[in-house]
Amino acid sequence: MAISAQSRARGALVGLAIGDALGMPTQYMPRALVSARYGILERFEPAPDDNPISRGMPAGRVTDDTDQAVILGKLLVEGKGYVDPRRFADELLAWETRMIAAGSADLLGPSTRKALTLIAEGMPTDETGRTGATNGAAMRVAPVGIVFPARPVEALVDAVFQSGHVTHNTTIGLAGASAVAAAVSAAVDGATIDEALQAAVEGARQGAKRGFYFAGGDIAARIGWAIELVRGKSEAEALDLIYDIVGTGVATQEAVPAAMAIISLAPDDPWRICRLSASLGGDCDTVAAIAGAVAGACHGVEAFPAPVTAALESANPDLDLIGLADRLLALRGRASILPPVAKGTSSA
């Protein structure tokens, strides 16, 4: 049975949130500890007391990965494809303020925090992200892939840049975000897992042409290398290789290739992709969010077990991922990265 674009768009956001929530209790824990305590995660788990970032969070609760994707998605809808960089910065700061008030230690990442500090100091938003090379743009970019078509890829990368440059305006940060957006967008158009992974490589190549130069491994090359590294390996061996060699840290050149390699391990099962990703250790909530978004877009929201999506909704009743996905999809093919013309003004 054909999978509708609506199901694929919904699957992207729901898959992102499922991966994120699965990885919430295991984030920034070493792989040996995750493996000993959980093995391969079977369900949403509450955060353990010895996780200083997420302790106190109940099972199924999402983290900043999903929250920032929702913020970006709402701004895309509001601007009909355009994201005002100052407004985005203000929304991210307001989110962090709410997290601090709630006693959360899961706050803004290093690239985003630095960019917002520079904005407060008066730096123009086209320069504030010039050192942003961590995975923050990649983790939240799935809504861009829902709104903007995969072809031409240059136009999609323009949208990735416009929506993310305020915090991640580097060759590496934009390459990683473009890889994820291209994979999600191709999937919304009907791509298979293999085709989506190919789109990720192409998106990374184009994304690396944008932004301020930042030294580091080439994202496109590392995606292809990571997939080949685990080809034909058992799951256990593959997870060890990804953790030990590819890396699962906050660096974009680790997290994005790691996510794509995990996707290649279980191409027919997006739920298992999320479970494997969240069981890695390191920045595994982000790796799982990226992998879940791409796999969910390829297979559609119905591919996730109904009890899992129900538990996610119960733990996060205010997210409305389905409604947001539908609103984003309604813009596909007619969105613009230019600011909307205000009523009563003329373009003449």
C-alpha cells in the first residue's frame, strides 16, 4: 500500500520525538553503562537519578531536540516558509527560560547559546552563527524538509540556511542540517530508505558550500563512510563501531553520520532504528531524533507501534505533532524563504 505524503510528514515529526524521548534517559551516558543497564531499549524509560541532564524527567518526555523542532516548525508556518532570525532567537531564549523555571538542566546547546549571547551584544544575525558547528541545526531541521521540496536541492539548502544561520552558519553545521532536511524531504516525496540516504549525501555536499568555513571532516564523505563501516555487521558490532569510531558526540560530523549509519542497520523498521540509536550512549537523544525523523518520513507514522505513539502523546500532551506536520505539509511547494509582504504595502 502506498504511503501518503501526509503520513510521511507526520512520521518525520513523530519519529523525531520518539527517538528523542527514547534517548532522554540515556543521553550523555557512556555506552558501556547504557548497555549494562538497558541493553537495547524496549520502551520509554524515566530518567535515572545518576543522569545529571535529564534526571527527574518521566518516561516518554521529549527534550530540546523536539522542542526546538516544534519552535522552528511553528515559525515556518507563521512566516509561510520564512523564519525571522531575531524572532527565532527570542523564541529559543524564552524556551530556555521556561526550562530553567521548571528546574531542567536540559538547556540550549553550545552553538545556540553562543549565538544568542552575540545577538544580545548587538552582533548582526548573519554573523552570530559563524562558529556554530555542533548538531543543533541538524536535530531540529526536519520541519524544513517537510515544507520545502527535495528538488532542486540548492533551493532546499537555501531554506536550511535561511532558517538556521542565526545559530549555525558554518560549512559543517549547514552540511549536517542540509543532509537531514534533504533525507526527510526526499522521503516525503516517496523515497525509500536507500534513496533518502543518498539524498542526505547530496544535501550535505550542497550544504557544505554555505556558511563560514569551519575545519572538520566532510559530512557527505563521513555519511558514506559510516554506512559502509557497518555494512554486513551484526547489530552489536555495528553499534560498537559507531560509538567508538564514528562517534556520538555533539559534533555534527559525528552525530549526523552516526544517525545515517544506524538507519542503514534496520531499514525496514523505524521503531528499531529509534531503539538502536537511543541505546548508543553519548548524545544519543539527538542521534535518535535525527534517525527517527528520517526513518519515520520514509515509512509513515503508522509504521510506529500504536502503543508507542500513544505513550508519546500522553507524556507530551501539548506537542500536537500531527497538527503541526499537517500545517507544514500544506505549505509544501508554495512556501518562500523571503519575508511575507505586509498587508497594505506594495512590491512595486
